[in-house]
Amino acid sequence: MINSPRRQDDYPDREIDCQEAMEPGFQAIVDCMLEAGWARGEIMRSLKRLVAADNVAQKENAKLEAELAIIRAMTRAGRPL
């Protein structure tokens, strides 16, 4: 079970609470990877790359959503693309 934030709005320790909620799952993944024969350094580098790849994907998705919103607005306004 993953703990929810203490409040739904922003508060000073929200990121710390998120880290604490994530910690058991993170440790479980690391432990499973170590048991499978991966080295800790490989695991940490791979996790960093996964985070970086997710950041790039999120930025690309946001750009695509913005472009689609412009196209939809132009279409509704009857303006050619």
C-alpha cells in the first residue's frame, strides 16, 4: 500500500512525503535487481536514464498536446491549416 499525500494541495513537505511513500517500492525494485545479478551502479544509472527518458517523453507529449490544441482551435474557427 502506498501512502497518499497528507493534503491534496501543495504543502512544504509534500515532496518528502512522496519520497517516503516511494521508498519501500524503490528498495524492493533495487533488491530484486540485485538478486537477479545486476550491480548497484548499473541499477542506479539505469534508473537515472529511465527518469531522463520519462522527462523527455513528458515534454514531447506536452508539445504535441499544445500543437493539437492550436489545430483544434483553428479548425473550430474555420481557418485552414
